[in-house]
Amino acid sequence: MKPKHVPQRTCIACRTVAGKRGLVRLVRVDGRVEVDPTGKQAGRGAYLHPSRTCWQAVIESNRIEQALRIKLSAANRQELMNYMQDLPETE
Ligand SMILES: [Zn+2]
């Protein structure tokens, strides 16, 4: 029997490969970036560890914008920072 395939994704902050379920998906929808809790929303996506360390790194370095090819508005950036506040410091 073949082992069950677990989709692997790379965290855009620390570049560590992890199982899809261990990462939070961000998706570009209608010119903005949203958190996609289902991981199934259509659109260009990027993955991040659910840790403040990884989120802070990409928000401060604009790597989200590079990964999703978007210009984050100040309000949208603030929403992502609000989401980040509820995450643990590290994974
Ligand atoms: Zn990470």
C-alpha cells in the first residue's frame, strides 16, 4: 500500500516545508489579502506558520506582497497585524 500523500507547503517567512495543515493560508481576493481558514478559497495563496515570529517577518519585509503580487493597503496590513496578535510567539 502506498503511504497517504500529505501536501507539503513552504512557509514564506522561514522557508521551512511543512504539512499543509500545519500552516495558515493567505489568499489574494479582490485586491486584498485575507486569511483562508479552510485553505480552499480560490486565488493566489501563500502559507505561513501560525506564529507571530513568522508573520512579523513577512509583514515587515513586504514578503506577503511579493508572494501574492499585491500592494497591501494600510488597512489590510493592519488587519493582518491584528490577526498576528492572537498567534503564539512561536509555533
Ligand atoms: Zn515559518
